[in-house]
Amino acid sequence: MPRGRPRRTLAPCTYCGKQFARREHLVRHERTHTHEKPFACDCGQHFTRQDLLSRHVNLKHHARNDLHSNTSVSLVKKTSYAEQEDPGFVLDPDLFRQDMLPPILFNYDNDTSPAFLRSHIQSPSNHSFPRFSSRLPILDDMQYEVKHYDESSGLFEDSIGVIPWAFSDSVYEGFCLEVESFAEALPSGWRLPSRNSLSRNLESYFRCVQESLPFIHSATFSVSRTEIELLLAAAALGALNRFESHCSYILYFMAKCIFAEKLRRQESETPEEPTAERRHGLRKIQTLNLLVSYASWAGKDIFPDGLTLGTQLSTLVRRHGLSEVQDAAYSCFQNHDDTPEYQAWSKWVAAEERRRTLLCAYVLLSLQNIAYNTPPQILNVEMGTLLPSCIEAWKTTTAEAFHHTASYHREYHFQEALSLLLQGVVVPLSSFANYLLIHALLQQITIAHSDAKESSLQPATLKRFEHALRTWQSSWELTYEATLDPLVLESTPIKTTKSSWY
């Protein structure tokens, strides 16, 4: 019989299904959906939390009472830090307004690296987390005109489309609360990333890193509906792409610890329904894809993590299933009131994202096999999915644009396309599909060499593989999305960067 008090499981959020260990965290999170603000000030402003009201009163009304003797404000309660008055300190109440300061006032970042990072980083980086949480706009060369659709949805849009990495006030507050609920599992020295740091690094992931292996659909991605460990893992890769090594290490270890703790907690909980389990399992695979990608190439110190997580990824992928699944439950952003065109698009996006997620796991494990001479963890014969579609359909942001896509390609199963390739038949495929097939060919060659042991391959086998490789090259050149010309790589959907090819 387990020691201690029996575990009390709280009901999940009634709006998005997120699970919390403490009731007060659940109540605070649900207010981000209902926009309920039960704590009111005498000036007419309302707040979601008591500490936000106390801060508002002390920063605005109490400060003005000190500066202007003719103003009297009745304070219900004074916090300890407000009662400590410093006669040499003058506070400008117009600067520190409620709509300018985040729920967590300051994220102090001292010059000492956390204990779990000292073995990885010799000296603190200049690109660590900002010292203060900020609600300032994202720093970029382009100025975005952000339009709020729904503060609780996490969706924003600018002149060129959806900004999936933007955090609203309530969404960032919910993110911080959920991260804090895993404080006991996080390594010593951890700290919450600021909102600006998260947005900046997620932007780097979506704009740059995901171009190598695109498996998260940007147009339907929402930070409020995404698990915190996936957000942290994506931000870690974005920070690494920005050469913010110190910041990326912290984000990576936070994501890995939260992911492991969630798995540990779920082992003792009641099993979910099959459809919900598959949907949540897909998010786990996406998180592991990001963690494996980071650990495999970020540095020698965490390279063992990449192999361990790779083994975990292959196990989870097999448990999830490597065949096509026709399940409308995957379309979690679909409503009954949507138009038939939107329902068809959302169903296609859900199936395509699942397909790309599983195929990206296959690619990452294949890269480990090639780079580190490890045995293949997912074999070609296990693959039962369709190949990914063209990038034009994948990057559409609306149902109308999807249904007006200029070109459509026939869908090929993984096994069918590989068989045609070995037979010397050239078929037009997307660049991502061609990238998968070269990995499949390399695995076939590796297995053939392994079966031959120390003897050389038969001339007929060598000729067959040579013909297949030439056929693959012809197929790549036939695909309008792909190119071998390095001068036009910027316009191709699969960038041939070091991390994507090696």
C-alpha cells in the first residue's frame, strides 16, 4: 500500500481539459477562460487575483497618497513590501501601472549559473533570460500590427498571417502557474522565462528551426492549447538557433524535467479514453521530437540524453501506432457550427500533422543511426503512413486558401513509394517525402551491409541500390518544391542546413 495520504485527483479544466495538482491553480487557470475578475478596487478596476489588486493599490493609490497629501485612499490590506517605506525612494505611479507590469514582477537573473548548468556552461552568457519580465512588444526588424482575436485562445494575427508564438496576458499568467506547479520536479536554480524571452525564442523556432523538419501546423497552433513542456522545448531550439546557449540549456532541462514528471504522474492515474490518449500521445511525441533534436546536436555534454530520449521516442511511437488513423477526434479545434469547408480542412490538418510528427520521429532516429552508428530503431517495414503532402497545402492558413490550392499531388503510402523507388520508377513527390525516402534507402543499404556481415555486397545488389539512388535524384529534381542549387535554397521548404541533413 503506498505511503502518505491518498492522491486526490482534481477534475480537469472544463474549457480546455488541462489537469492541475492544486485547486487554487485550477481556479486561477479557469479565470483565463471566463475572464472573471472578482477582486475590485475603489477606482473601478477589477483583477483576477488578490495579489494583483494589492499590488495595484500599493503602487498606484498608496504612492499617490504619499506624493499628494490631498488624496486619501482607503486600503483594505497592505503587503509587507509596501509597508517598508524608504524616504529616499520616489515612485512614479504613472510609470508602474497595472497594465504595464506582469503578474510576476521581476525574474531576477543573477550572474551565477544554476547548479545543473555549471557542468555544461563555463561562464554565464550575455543571452540569458532578461532580468525583468516584460510586456513590451517583440523586438524584431518588422513591426507587427497585432490584432487580438480572443485573449484566452492565444491566437494573434498580423499583416502577413497568424503569429503562433505570441502570448496574451492571461495565457502567460496561466503558463507561469502551470510551470510553478512542477517546481518540486525542476532542477535547483530554475527560473521562469519572461514573456518576451518565450515569444522571441518561439518566433526563432517557427521562422527558422521548423523549416528543417516541419511537423507543427503554425496556422492552427495556439500557445494556450499547448502543453508547457512542448513550448519550453520549442523555445530551447529557438534559443539555440539564436546562439543563446545559456538560455537554451535552461529551457531544455525545464522541458525535460516537466515531461518526465508528467509521465510519472500519468502512470498512477486512470487510463484515458482511446481517442484522448492518442491525441495526448501525439503531443508527447512532438515534445520528444524537439528534445531529441536538441540533445542530439546541442553538445557532447548532453549527447547521452539524445540516445536515451531516442529510445523513449521509438517506444512511444510504436505504442501510438505507425499506420493511418481516420479519427475525427484529432480535429480538436473543430466545432459543430463550422462550415463543411472548414471541417474538411481541420480534419486534413489533424491527419497531416499526425503523419508529419511520426515521420519526423523516423527521420530523427535515422539521423542518429547515420551519425552515431546505432542500430535502426524504427524499420522501414513498420512504416504504414502516407507520405507528407506538398508545402503549399501545409502552409495554408484558412480553409478557403486550402481548397484553392493551385496544385494537388496524388498521395503515396510510404511502402508504395519506396517500392517504386527500388524498381526505378520516378514519381512526383513533395520535398519532405523525398527527404524521407533517402533515409529509407540509406536504411536499406545499412541493413544489406549488416546481413552481408564481413563479405561485400553482390554486384546485382550494388547495381540495384545505385539505380535506386539515381531514381531518387531524378524524383528530387522533378519536384518543383526542391532544388539542388544552393543559390535558391531560401525558397525551398526543406532547408539543407547542418542540423537537417547530418
